[in-house]
Amino acid sequence: MELLINFWNQMTANPLLFIAVVLTLGVILVNGWTDAPNAIATCVATRCMGPRAAILMAAVFNFLGVFLMTMINKTVAETITKMVDFGDDPKKAIIALSAALFAIVLWATLAWVFGIPTSESHALIAGLTGSAIALTGSFAAVNGGEWVKVLYGIVVSIVLGFGLGWIVCKVVTKIFYKANRQKTNGFFTGAQIVGAASMAFMHGAQDGQKFMGVLLLCLYMSQGKALPSDIDIPWELMLICSVIMAAGTAMGGKKIIKSVGMDMVKLEKYQGFSADIAGALALLICSVFSLPVSTTHAKTISIMGVGAVKRASAINFGVVKEMALTWILTFPGCGLVGFLMTKLFLMIFT
């Protein structure tokens, strides 16, 4: 609590720090707005819940995911804080961090306007990396040992998402093969709501920790302190992050819901349940092993795995190609924006 009080006092006295924190909260809000709807997309697409009720549910479980998972396992937040080095000058570090966050908000907002389910996780990592390189003028600012976890996370989430999607859907199909479709609809309506809640919880757990890592960077850099090896995340920070993310989710994201849940694969209720459970399990496994992964990535890949059980042609590969292109462009694109914005911010504020 004392650390946060000191932090607040420094924010009010340091306009640059204040801007950095506001931008961080803005990124969290945009994440809840644009990324969290992926968790409930299939639930809405199969008409298990209406959009308004599903968005409200996602907001609640995003809140719980941020708060509870961080208390159990905070390794994803630690990975983000150690990924790049902003140097020893507190003023320049805060300027660079502000520039990176501005780049992330810009990138995510443009993706939302066009209804593309971009990965805020990848944008966050790319923006921070580009900014750190611009500040120090060297790739030595990037901690390769931590950054490589991002690459591991991409590969693992693809394998787990697709594999678990296929396996869960195949098992469900075998178990209910002879069951009356009308009678099972009621069961899978309830089951898919549980699956969507699980996805929303894990979205909060993964993405909430990433952004708390950024807030911790602001917290320590503003005081010229090095981050400790074992980070203690104040519960007040968890609360702030979870409330802002829940608020962003409550603002909605119908474009994203349509793109993920309706355009990519035409799903039935049992398929939607399978995709949600597979995506949530993939995120849980990655979280346990401190791999920062994209919740959008894990969910869309699990939907593809489910679609492949029926037949490969059930997947709309045009939408998949669009998503893959977005992911590929995010690292160099948002990284470059972060780099350029940092150079601009340094020219203006120093």
C-alpha cells in the first residue's frame, strides 16, 4: 500500500508518469473492448446467450481471472517486466514507455475499427520491444531469454489450441453419437455458457497479468528502482487492472464476435463448447509455464481444430488468412510504430 501511495504522489508531481499510467489503463480498456469478446464469440454465435448477457458475463469473469490467477501464479507478469530494458534514466524510460503504449492503443483501435481480432498481447510485446530499441539504440535492450518465450507461446498455443479443439470435439462427438440432437441442445447450451465463462476467466488471467507487468514497470521506473527478482504485485493493482478490463469488455465488441464466432466456422452448440474448453485449457497450460500467449490466437486456433473434425472445408480459410496476416504484421508493424513514436516523444519531451 505504501508503494502505491508513493506512486500516486509521484504521478501527481510528474506529468510524464501520469501520461504513462493513463496510457497503460487505456491499453487495458482497449484490450477488454477488442480482445475479450473473443472469449464469448462462439457462445453468442450458437445463440446460447444474447450479446448483452454474454458481454456482461465476460466482464465478470475477466475480473475474476485477473484477480484470482495472479494470486496463484504471477509468472506471466514477471516475463513481461523482464522482457526489455529501458535503461537507467527514469525520465527517458517513462517517455519511451509512454510512446510504446501510445503505439499499442493506436494499433489496437485501428484493428477494432476494421473488425479484425488482432492480438493485443503481440502488440504489447512488439510495442515495448520497438520502444526499448529506440531508446537504447541497441538490440541489447531485448532480453532474449524472456523474449523467446513469446515464440514458444505462439508454437505451443497453435499446437495445443488446434489439437485440443480436435480431441475435445472428437470425444464429445463419440460420446453423444447416438443421442437425440434436440435433447442434447439443452445440455450443451448450459455447457457452452460454462465454457465461455472459462475462456473469459483465462483471458483475464493471461492478458491481465501482461498489463500489470507494464504497470509495475511504471511503478519501479518512476522511482529509479530496479525490478526485484521476485515481484510482489499489490492487490490494489490487481483490482485496478481487473476493473478497467471488465469495463472495456462491458463496452462490447460485436464486430469481433461476428468475425470470430460467425464468419470463420459455422458452429453448433457442441462444437462451440468444445472450442471454448480447448481454448481455456490451452491458455491455462501456457499460463502455468509462464508463456505469454495471445488469447485470440488460442481461441481461433481451437475453433479451427473443432471445424477440422467435421471437414476441412467447414473452415472459412479467407478469415483465417486475414487473421494470420494480422498476427504476422503485428510484430514488425507495431514494433516500428513503437520505435518511431519513441524517437518522436524523446524529441518533444527531452
